Amino acid sequence: MPKRKIKPRFEVHKLPGTSKRRIATPNVKVDGKGKPILDKNDQSILLGGFTYHDEEVDAGWMVYFPHGASVHIWTESEMKRQGFLATPELVDMDSGEVVDQPEDMSLKDMSEMKERTVKPVHHTT
């Protein structure tokens, strides 16, 4: 039986320190005192476009996926919303099926699984 390629669905690494993050604020219509003017639905009246400024914030997290992709997540609330703070499931990379945690396997079974790797046979004529 060939060795199964089992990997976690994702891997999370907390980035140290802080980093500059570009923040976009929509341009809104303001009164003479600089307060936003609201429409009949109590929404700011948008003028179009954005004003940008850099802000020093927590560096956030990097989330890595088995096929080489990664994503930078800035906030803990976004990490929670996307489910990256939970323990990742293990996935069989060939079938895409979720598999049991390796703790469910005895040490003997894991050892035998490693020994069962099949090497390809090349036929010559």
C-alpha cells in the first residue's frame, strides 16, 4: 500500500511585532465643523474616492496552505471568522478526504505505514 500524503489543511504562524498597514477612508461630505453630513437614512454622503494613511498595527498572522499558497491576516477577529484559530483537520492530499488525527493510530501502525511505501518499477524491453 503506498504511503498516504496526509497534511494539515492549513498552518498558522503569528508574526512578531508591528507593521505599517495602509488604511483607506472613504471621502464623505462634511459640514463647516468637519462633521460628516448624513442623508435621510443616517448614512454619510459619499463623494467618491478614498483618503489613505499608514497606521502602525499588530503584524498579524500568516496562514500557509499545503499546495504553497499563503495569506496574511491582520486581525484576530478575521482569524476567528475564517476558522484559522481552530486546530486544522488533516487531509489526504491525493483524495482530498479528511482523515483521523494521527493520535488515533498506534505507534506500530504508523511505523508499518512508513515501511509500506512502494517504489515505482520501471520495465525495460
